[in-house]
Amino acid sequence: MNKNLFLLTLSQIFSFTAAPVTVFLSGIIGSQISPIKSLSTLPMSISVVGIAIGAIIATKVMSMIGRKYGFILAALGNALFSILAAYSIFMQNFVLFCFANLFIGIGMAFTHQYRFAAAESVQKDMAPRAISIILFGGIISAFLGPSLANYSKELFSENLYVGSYLALALLTFIPSILFLFYESKSKKQTNLKYKGRGFLELISQPRFIQAVAASAFGYAVMTFLMTATPISMHVMENMSLTKTSIVIQFHVAAMFLPSLLTGYLIKKFGHSNIIYSGIFLYSITLIASTFDQSFFNYMFALIFLGLGWNFLFISGTSLLVLTYKEEEKFKAQGLNDFVVYSIHAVGSLSAGIFIALTNWKTMNLICIPFMILIVLATIRADILEKKNPSVVER
């Protein structure tokens, strides 16, 4: 743990609260102010679209002004657009609420760059541990964000949830102060241009494809089911908002709780074995979801969904770090995050439609082909590496 890694971890705690709060509240708020009920999850989905768009913006901005000022700019933006979201709820303006969520998503794209900044702050062989430490901060975010949002929702009694987004604005502003103490690399290092191999050469690497597939399809499956959970539980099954909040909190906690252990497991057993383990955990979610919907059924399924995501996302991210050179980092990271969060956005955008047209069990079955794609990409990379060990490091 060094100074930069400590600041990144602390900032992650506050900045990442935007994610669980968006998951927790945006669908519910959408169902209340949307003129078309089937569009209730649109704000959540648009925020994911914002992350996909922001992936390119974030890497471009930081290639020009460095990590430090890029992160400060994003923190200020997140706070500003959280206030705009509060105003849109006050005005009952669904379009404005979607607009605010789009830019909160763009700000979140910068937050997702914390994991790459963490990997750069340590030796390459310690990258999985550094990434794990950053993501571990998300467990505090999982409880801090929704809890504060829930407690502050009646701050303005006649306008439910306005206070929730004002509280989010305060939380997301804090990293802008913390990053004042962040130590950027030299100007020569931070102003790297898009040099090195081209995109086609990068994606021709079997391990690059494996890394992107694990992160992208793993994220798509997770967000597809997670986005639909509040609607399925609270709106369709008439479960209380408190029970829905508990399930989401434990799900997000499961996404990040194993993080410190995951880095060690990757180093001991290799990326591929941990990816296979993530698919196995997803399979448990699918099996659990074949039973009748109850509070404990949702809880059990969403916990294993979070655990599976943790294995797949950390494995994919740390494997990606091994596939590019220093001068290629912004290009490779931007390409990875654009693909990951674009597919993530498709999963989120389709969740509201599928939960309205089908049911919870069918949605789980739809995830199977994407899990198979991850397995096939991993098997292909393993086979090609055995034939030519010089293709890539593990």
C-alpha cells in the first residue's frame, strides 16, 4: 500500500457510491415519473451508456492532463450532475433525470479508471492485488450509498428522493479534495500519445480477447439481472423497499468482499482457473433462480451473482494489464472499457424490456449463451498458448 493506492482506495469508497445508488433508486424513481412504465429502467441503462461513452473520453482526457486532474474533474462533474438529478426529481422531469444519469455515468467511467491507476502504482506482478484493493473499497460504497440515500430520501417530505441525490452529490464531491494530494507521474509519462500497436494487433492477442470477454460478458450478465432485481422484487412481487435495498446491498457487497482474496487466488491458480470459477458461481445463481421468488431466494441468487462478477472482472482486468505496453496503455484501456461498458449497456437497456415481457426465471436462462462465450474464449486462449507459449504471459 503506497500513498497513491491509499488515496485511490479512499476515493473509490465515496465516488463509487454513485453506482449502488443508481441501481437502488433510478428504476424506482423511473417507474414513478416515467410517462411509459416499460421505460422505468431507462435512467439506469442510460447511465451505463454514459460509462461506455465516458470510457473513451476518460482515457483521452487523462492522456492529455494526467490521472490527477482527470479524477478531480470527474468528481466535480459527478457532484454537479447529482444535484441536477435531484432537481429533475423535484420537477418530476423524466427526460432531465435521464440526462443527469447519462453524465453521472460518464463520471463513473473515470472512477472505473481507478483500477488501472492502481495497477500502475505497483509492480506488474502485484497488479491483481492492487486492483483487488481498489475494488474492495466498493464494499463500503455498497452500504454507504444506499443507506444514506434511504435515510435522506424524505429530507424534502413532499419530494421523495430529492434528498437522496443531494446526499450523493456530497459523497461524490469528496474525492475532488482527496486527489489534490495524489502524485501524478512526470509530464513525459502522463502525456503519452496513442502509440504502439494498432487496435487490430491488440485484439489479435488470444489473452486480450479472453480478458475483454471475461469482463464484458461477465458484466453484461451481472447488470442484466441486477438492473431487473428492484423492478422484479419491489414492483412485480410487491416486496418492501427495505427488503429490496437489503438484497442490492448484499449483492454489491458480494461483488467486492472477496476482492483481497481474489488477487491472491489469481496469482496462485492463474487467470483462466479463476474465470472458470466465476462461471461456476454464475451457474449457482441460475439454478437458484429456478425456484419460487422469495426474499431469501433473491438474496441467495444475487450474492452468488456478485461473487461470480468479482472473479470474472478482476481476472479480466488484471489479465488485460499483461497484454499491452506502457505506451499503449490508454489505447488498450480505452478500447477495453468501451467494449466492456457498451455490452454492459446493452444488458442494462434490455433488462427493463425483458422483465416486462418475460419473467425472472426466463431472464436467468437468457444469460447462458454469454457464459458459454466466456468459456470458449478462455479455452481458445489456453489452447493457443500451449501451442505457442510466447503468445502471452499466463
